[in-house]
Amino acid sequence: MALLIDIKYPDWLTDDDLRSELLSYTPQADIRIGADPGNLDEIEMLTVSTYFPGEALKYPNLKVIQKTGAGVNNILTDDRLPESIQVLRLQTSTSGVEMAEYALAYVLQEQRHMRLYQRQQAASQWISYPPRRAEDTRVAVLGLGRIGQLVARRFVDNGFQVLGWSRSLKQVAEVSCYAGDDDLPTLVAAADYVVSVLPSTEQTRGMFRQELFAHFNSSALFINVGRGDLVNESDLIAALDDDQLAGAVLDVMSVEPLPPESPLWLHPGVQLTPHISGYHLGDAIADIAENYRRLQSGEPLLNPVNRELGY
Ligand code: NDP
């Protein structure tokens, strides 16, 4: 049995680097890399970040696809993915903490008018504005999973009023929790900041569209760290142009890398980053080695994805 690492995202993590790290946990393992996969019949576990439709079919005895992250939509949307293949994600609190930090950084930048002061400095202007108070500010966190709860906690710890939204109703300390589609318009209307930490599924794709933006508070900032295809980007631009919301911070786009011709690049209401809000995998790498061991011994694997739900 062999594990093939074929990440296809070398700016972030190379196959060789991940292989070395996995071998430190499991030195005897047959771990191969995309550039030299050997006999494809021997590959039973595949580790990817980028995944191409039909890729699983290259390996006749493939049993498991392990994603090097939390979002598995690029794998589950492959309509040629055999039913027998188990898809695993990583549960990484390291990148969750980074994503919480990212969202908080953009919120504090607005609370303290930092972008405005940068513009004023360029014009040699000395005008002061009162900081917005955290206790008077509502942050809605959409998605209360592993990462969403870390994001919500970070805002609670910084004194914000926090609202949370998920598919099934959750109980999270000091977070006002809501669930289901009916609650969403009221929730976004109440929020000064809307932070999306949702997965891309059949239910969530395209959910940020005109009908929902119409409920946003006109001074609200929308921060998306979940997945880009949740957003209808033309509707977002139209909503910003119509002042239905004040701005958007996008770490994820519907097409990545974002094509140079996308109007998002130059829109004054949009701040973009290249899918870096959650970056490091931290200790979660050990779970890939552990899953390799469990697959060999026939034990249940860590962090399986529910293919029906799509996350
Ligand atoms: P989880 O699977 O732990 O949680 C997903 C959350 O979304 C759950 O609370 C779930 O509800 C909720 N949800 C799913 N579908 C719906 C729906 N239709 N309506 C309302 N709520 C819904 O995921 P994580 O928290 O670990 O990760 C979230 C996403 O973050 C990933 O899927 C990935 O796309 C993205 N991500 C982005 C990164 C980046 O760098 N930008 C890095 C890592 C992840 P319930 O609790 O009821 O199941």
C-alpha cells in the first residue's frame, strides 16, 4: 500500500516537504510524490490540495482521498468520484486561529478608521473620529463549525456582541445562536460585520446574492474566509455600488487565482487577499500519518467528510 502526495499548490507546500514531515511520524511508510508516483496500482491513499475532476480514476485501487485542509468541495463536486472512496479533511485549529486573527484584524481596522486615516495622511489632513466601541458592535459569524467557533470566540474575547449561524442550532457560550435559512436575513440585517466561515455545498453555493445583500446593513462589512463560490460576485459589486453594504473583504474567490480582468481587483469597496487567511496546518499533519496507519490496519479513519452533506 502506498500514499501518494500530489498537492499541486507548490507556493504553499511542496510534495517533498510534506513527505519529509510525514516520514518523521511514520518512517517505514511507502510515501510517494506526484512527480514520481511509481506503480499506480499500489496507490491506496491520495493526499491533495488542488484536485482535478476524474483524478481518482487514475488509481485503480484508491480507497481514500485526504485533503490537506478543511474545504473538500473541489473533490466532492467531481461527478466521477467513485462512491467507494472515502474523503477525509483535516481538523486544524492552527489555521482556524489564523482565520480568527484575520477577521479580527479587518474588523479592528474599521473600528479604528485606519483606512480612512491612511487616506487622510496622503492628503495631509488632521481630522479625528471616535473609535467604534466593541460592546456596541455586532459581528455575525456564519458557520459555527470547528473554525467558525474559533472565530466567534475571538470576537467574544475582544468584547464584541457575537451572533452565530449554522445549519443545526448550536449552543456556544456568549454567542447568540441561530440556524436555518429563515433566520439569515434578520441576522445579517442586525450585523455590523458579517463573517462567512461556511463550506461550499449544494445548499451554500451562490447564497450571497442580491436577495441576501438587500438585507445587509448599509454600513456593514462582509468578510468571506469560507469559500468564494458562495458569493455571486456580480451581485456583490452591484450591492456595493448601490450602498447596500459598505465593503467586502474577500480571502476566497469563485475562481482562484482571481483572473486579472475581474472587476473585484479594482473595486474601491473590496479588499482582497490570495486565500491565505488560514495558512499553517500545524499539528494536523500528524493526522495524515495516523490515517495512513489506520488505513493499513483497517481502523476507522480520522475526520471523514459526510459526502451527503458536502462537508
Ligand atoms: P465545519 O465542517 O467544521 O463547519 C461548517 C459549518 O458550516 C457548520 O457549523 C455547519 O452547520 C455550517 N453549515 C454548513 N452548511 C450550512 C448551511 N446550509 N446553512 C447554515 N450553516 C451551514 O468546517 P470548518 O469550520 O472546519 O471550516 C469551514 C470552511 O472554512 C471550510 O469548509 C473551508 O471551505 C473554509 N476554509 C478556508 C480557509 C482559508 O484559508 N480561507 C482555510 C480552512 C478552511 P452545522 O454545525 O449545523 O453542521
